Amino acid sequence: MKLLSILRWTVLLALTATVIFLAIRFKNSPEASTHKIQQALVTEIKPAMELCTVEFIEDVPIKAHIGTRHIFARTTLSGFISFDLDSAATRMKGDTIIVTLPPETVEIHESTLPGSYEVIDTWNEKLLGSTRFTTAEENDIKRKVIDNFRRKIYAKGYVRQARADAAATLSQMLSAMSASPVEISDPAPGGYFKP
Amino acid sequence: MLLSALLATSLSGCREKPSDPDRTYYSELRAVKKLVVGRMTLSKMATIDDIRLSEAQGLKQTASALLAAIKPGSRKAAYSYDTYLRAYIDLEKLTPADISLSADGKSMQLTLPAIEIEFTGRDAEIREEHYRVTGLRSEINADERAALKEEMNRLLKEEVRQNPAFTSRLTELAKTKAVTYFTQWGRSQGIDVSIRFKD
């Protein structure tokens, strides 16, 4: 009699577990949706006068976790280092014009090349745990990836090189443009980034 | 600011003009290489919604539409992100023939390389404008967002390629900026510069 009761409860528990498992699988089953994509809108258009000295493009792996949820993805980051010529400060020292090299602009974006962002795997250490990352969580992970990439750009000396190139180019260009001798001053040869 | 200072000093200065001005100006300008003269930001938005049974095409879509109809709840979302373009002049394409200085050295004909436009990238992040997934509907995950962004990117590039209105606005603005810059540069040399662009 007792054995029958244990068997009954075991079957009931197994059935309940199966139903829960199937319900979770059913809820999380991939769904195909329609995508309605709107026309592109111009949100900003502005003139610029920038000297561009270094450009880069690199594939970067993304490996991150939040609690027991993990994500592995790959992104192609592209960017450049430029200098806004309109904001270059000038002063006179005797008959020499001192031009101060402006702070560098290091722009890092996700590339627009096809396949520039690919989610390779998402998983949860817990059985039946959600593998979903919210948009805010994913954005936060990507922001950190870009911040790390920016640090790498400075650490590898790309900015130092870009500033040196910009100083040389400006010196060559402005010396002949001006009636007075021109000197380029660079108060931060390694760049302005403060980690 | 930079040009104003140069202009001020050159008017009061007394440095000699270069012996071969055409060549000197050509080398100076060519050394700049890539001069960025304009920027543009484009925004793209997309929505995710269920496939209606009446609109479903093929077996796969019909099965998805059926599944969506069976599952209780709603599944709707909207996402957007920005893409960046810039207009530039590749001064390395300048040839000695593009700079012609008059005999008296007071006027110059400068033919600049055509304004070129390129994509510099897009936001790595995506903006979630709306999100409503209820009932037993599956959440929208990173995979689906990545696939959507890829599709948005493909369509945006196609749109920019097919609709010259996007690039012509940026090109015009960039030309105006370049003309102002090089005219001022010429003035700083005491030269009246007439600027043209190659096609």
C-alpha cells in the first residue's frame, strides 16, 4: 500500500516536472516575427574642419556574464582619430605664431560592414535558467567593450602617433600659409584620455 | 580661429613668397591627406510584431503565425540606433595641375578633388523605444536584436545608395565649408582663390 502511494507521488511529480519543463520550453521557443523597418531620418548634419590622421578597424570578441547568464559575441569596431582645426588655439610669441594642437577626438563605433555584430552563444549555468539579456544589459556590456578598446588605442600608442602626425602636417601646412614662423605646441603628446 | 590668426599675421608679415609657389602650395595641401568637411547622423527605427496568418508566406511563416496565434499574450517592440557618415576631401588626389597661380601671384585657380562620403560606423548600442512581451510569448533576445540590426543596416545602406538626397545635402554643406576655408586660406596669402571641385 505504502509502495503504491510512493509510486503515485513519483509519477505525479514527474508529470508536474514535465509540464513545467514543456511550458518553459514552449514560452522560450524561438518565434518568427515581422520586422517593419522605417525610412532613415537625418537627425544631424553639420560642417566640420577636421584633420584625420589615424583610422582603425578591428574584430573584437565579447565575453561577458551577468550572474549565471553568459554571452559570447563578436563585433567589428571601426574608428578614427581626428583633430578639430577650428578649435586650435593660437597665440603670438615674438613674431612666431604658436598653434596649440587641439585635443584629439577618438571616435569608436560598430562598423557598418555586413555581419559586424554577431551573437555566437548565450547560456545559463543553471538548468532551465533564462539565457536572455535585456537591451540595457547588452548595451552596458557593449559600452564596456568600447571603453576597453579606447584604453587599448591609447596604450598601443595610436594616439601618440596620431598627434605626432597631426603636428607634423599642421606645421608643414601652416608654415607656408603664414607670413610669420609657425610653431606647433603639443601640451599632451600622449593624448588627453584619463582612464 | 586658426585661419583668423594666420590671416592677421600674414597681412602684417613680410615673409617672401615661395620661389615655386604652385609646387609649394601643392605640397602643403597634399600633406593634409584627409580633410573632413562635414558630418551627418542618420537614425533608423524598426518594429517587431507578429506575422499575421493572412500575411504568412510559405510553410515556415505559416507555422510561426499559427504558433503566435496559439500562444497567449503580445510580443511587440521597437528599436532604433544612429549611423554616422562624413564628407571628406582626399587631398592626396590633388595634382600639380589642380593649382594654377596667376603671373602676378594675386589670383589662384584651385581645383579640389571631389567631396567623398563614407560611413564611419553606427552606434554599438541599440535604443529600445518600446517593449511589451506578455503571457507565454518568448522574450526578444540578443540574437534577434542582432539580426534585426543587421537587416536595418543593410536597408539603410541601400537607401543611402539609392536616394541621392541624403548625400547631396551633405556634399553641398561640405563644399560650402571647404570653399570658406580655402578662400580664407588664400586671403591669408594675399591671393584671391577661385575654387572648383572635380566631379
